[in-house]
Amino acid sequence: PGEGIKITPQASTTAEEYFAAYIMEAGLEALGYEVQDKLIAQVQLSIISVCNGDSDYYISLWWPLHKAFWEQGGGDANCQRIGKMTAGALQGYLIDKKSSEAYGITHLDQFKDPELAKLFDIDGDDKADLYGCESGWGCERVQVHHMKAYDLNDTVDIKQGGYFAIIPDAIERIKAGKPTLYYTWTPMWLSGILRPGHEVVWLNVPFTSLPGE
């Protein structure tokens, strides 16, 4: 069905997305499409690029996490969502299992306690340091919202930067037995190293609260 048709993929700057992108490209080529070189941009710009017709598809849309970016591109009037690449995915907050068991930490809002939060301080300001999302990611909006919704701004700081540049530090801290609070998502390679139920545990939230949409 793709014979004689050129198609341009869109991808974000996250290398971890490329594996799935290459699978999609291989499938399209098998169907006869002439797959052009990827266009690369941050996630919100990647979604807008497809909605504006500058590229043809983007496979790493998280729904509803990226709903705001979708709407910025014109939403259903300009784009179409088709099927699922992965079902049962998760995003959220984790801590090292050692600290969870030692201090009885099971919920994110327990970090409102200044004394407990201080245990997870890295930079010496007596606030817990959360290895968080990159600036511009959909999960950054959620985390900023959660800090206010769960009354954590006075006791928790979000550490930002290139996620895959800062997360190895979290891995080393946990291997060294140090209290560590971080965010991640699955499926992704990190949970094969820091395994929920083994080295780390997921934290519950006190109630569901999401920004805007």
C-alpha cells in the first residue's frame, strides 16, 4: 500500500524512543513506503510538527499526559491518534526500598514532614531532592502541579536537567544505600536496574490530581 509514497517520521530528542521508532520504520518500509530521515525536536514540538503537516507521524505520544501539547497543535482538527504502541505503561515516583522499610514511607505526601524530607537532601538545603523530569516534558507539568497539590513545595525540590544525564546519579546513590527519591516511567530500561519490589518501591499519592485537563 505504500508503493511510491514518501513518509517522514517525527521523533523527540530522547534516544530511548528510537528503538520503537526503528521498528515502526521497518514495518512501513516492508509495506512499501519510502521512509525519509527523521525530524528531531523536543516532544511538544514533535507533536505540533505532525499536527502542522511538517512530518507524518510520531509514535511516542503519551495520552493523556501530552494532551496539552496535542491541543497546542490543533488537536483532533489537525491530528489523528491511531491505536497503541504499549499498554499498561506507568509513570510515577519511587524511593529506595531500604528507606521505605526503615521509615515506613509508602506515600508521596509523607514528604511534607520536614524531618523525613531532610533524609533525602542532597545539596544541603534540608529539602528532599527529587530526580525529576526534563524541562519541557509533559511529566514536568504534572510534577510542578503535584508539588502544589500535595503541599510539598516547602520540603521537596525537583532536580532538573537532562534526565538521562542525572538519573545515573540516582542509581549510584541507591547502590550505595543512600535515601533517594526519583521519578520514572515504564517500560524503560531503568526499571531493569532499579527494580520495583527489589531495589526500589513505587509511592502512592494521597489523591488523584492532574493539571488542567
